[in-house]
Amino acid sequence: RRVQPALERWVAGELTEAEFLAAAEWRRVWNFDAQLYLPIFHFARMNRVPMIAINVDRELTRAVNGMGFDGVPAEKREGITRPAAPSEAYLDFLLPVYEGHDRPDRAAEKVDRNDPAFRRFVESQQIWDRAMAQGIAAATARLSVPLVVAILGANHVAWGFGVPHQLEDLG
């Protein structure tokens, strides 16, 4: 969200591709090969389609992963409201993902769904989902044309667990 000015300057034609990638801190923020996404960015620029940054800084998701949602002061949450409770199916989906993460302190231990560290991991995933859902909801409310196209990772939309679940909670 903090790189929104770079998106606006890009769409306005004020930045070269290299300047945009630097201003948007592409490697730090997106952490994916820019060539995978630049055709979409060029389309938006050529057609003056507004682009809206809907994600949060990784520092927030890391903080939630370490302290839980309630452990992060409200002023550090970037305006993200409490996510809707995860479904049992989402917990089942995320458990093997969590178990696959590098956890040297518990490498051989089977994880319980109620493990506090796992629950914080779920909350950190939900922060991403909630942030994107809030961004999409806000965009549809303020744009004159009620169409929003969101570019999201598959796990944020698969089976309706992530962003769709949070969008439904937002109404």
C-alpha cells in the first residue's frame, strides 16, 4: 500500500520502467520476476486504468506471525480490521503448508491445529487475505465503474478460503 504513489506515477506515464521498478521497490515488495507482471502494468498504463495497491508490508504479516493479531498495536495494522474466523477447511488447507515451512525448533514434530504458533501463522495469512479484501471492497466503493480486477496469488483465492471469505465477511 505504501508504494501506491509509484503505481499512480506509472499509470500517469511519469516513470520509465526502471524508475517504476525502483520506486515500487519491486524486489523487496513483490519478490517475483517483474517480467511476469509487466505486461499487465503496461496495459494499465496504455489504457489509463487505475492501479491500486491492496497488499500490506511483510513486516505486518511477520509481526502477526510472531505475536498474533491482538499482539500487534492497532496503529501498526495499516487499517486492517480483524479478519473473519477461518473455516475448518482453511485450517486443514494451511496445516500442511505450515508443516512444510522451515521450523528448526519442531522439525520432526507433528503440528496440532490448536498449536499457538500454527494459529498465528493462520492469522498472518488472514492479514494478507483481509488486506486484499478491504482494498478490493474500497476500490469498488469509490470507482465510477463498479468493476475491479485483482491480481492475486492462487492460494489467496483457492476454494474460497482466503480473499473471497474475507470479502463475504465485509459484505
